[in-house]
Amino acid sequence: MRRKTKDWAVTSLGLTMCAVLVAVLAASKWVLVVVRGESMLPTYGNSAVLVAARGSGLVRGGVAVFREPSEWPSSGGLAVKRVAAVEGDVLSASSGAITVDGGSEWAAEWPPECPDTSVEVPDGFFFAVGDNPSNSFDSMSLSSSSCDLGAGLIDSSSVVAASGASGPFVLFKGAGAPSEREAAR
């Protein structure tokens, strides 16, 4: 009987500490996010738990947590994606690739049936992609299906939280994401 009481006390203490953490985060400038799906592998796996600064500025290469646009399959839900381009950046699609500001720091496939094009990201918008492009619905999905780079732009007012290039603070990497030791190999 003594063992069951001790287990119950430890479980209760753990649950209480989690509830206090959630309450503190809810009342602060931080937001707790659980990644759903594999669109951000290998960086964050399914069920990864992240803590990000609420309302931080968008940075190319950073990570954004935002409300999915109405054109997305689960519109209104939260998405976690890499920020590929921010206002003022020029997205260019040419020779089957997409680049930002003519550089090679981010590139994706552009359908061969689509004409070469470019668009400057207007004020108040950004372009977001998953780290696992073969398993991500993102700005690229809308742009390539319509042959229009502008179709994938997301309104910055939908951003809940964002972080710099190093990403948000990770509490749990999630299923499928490599451990720090595996990533170092």
C-alpha cells in the first residue's frame, strides 16, 4: 500500500508542475506548441514539444508558428514551418528551382510545366516551408499547384510566435527526429 501511495504522490506532483508550467506560459510571452506530423523532420518530429516567443519578428531561416490560411487543408489550426522568405525578399522560380534573393540558401523544385517567374514578398507577408518538403503542405504546395509564387504567401498577422534561425527552445524532439548524438554523427 505504501508503494501505491508514493507512486500517486509522485504522479500528482508531476501533473501539478506541468499545470503550473502551462499556466505560466499562457500568461507570459511564451507559447507551448506540439508539432503534429512529419513536415518538419529531421528538425522536429511528430509530437515534438516546443517553446517559442509569442509575437516575435519573422526572420528568414527561423521557425514560425502561425494560424493556417483558409486555403490549407486544416485551415485555422496551428502550423510550424521554416520561414523561407520575408517581406522585401524576392522569390524567383527558374530552371526548375526556387531561390530567395538569387541565392542558394533555400531552394525547392518548381514544376517544369510552370513558367519562370518572380515575386517580391510584400509588406505584411512571408513564405513558409516544411523541412521535409516531400511530406509538407506549405507555401510551396500552393505556389507550385497554381504556378503562382504569390499564391503561397501567408499574412504575417497570422503569426502566433516566431524564433530566429536557431529555432525555438525544444522540450522534446518528437518521433522520428534524430537525437543530438545521432545528429552529430
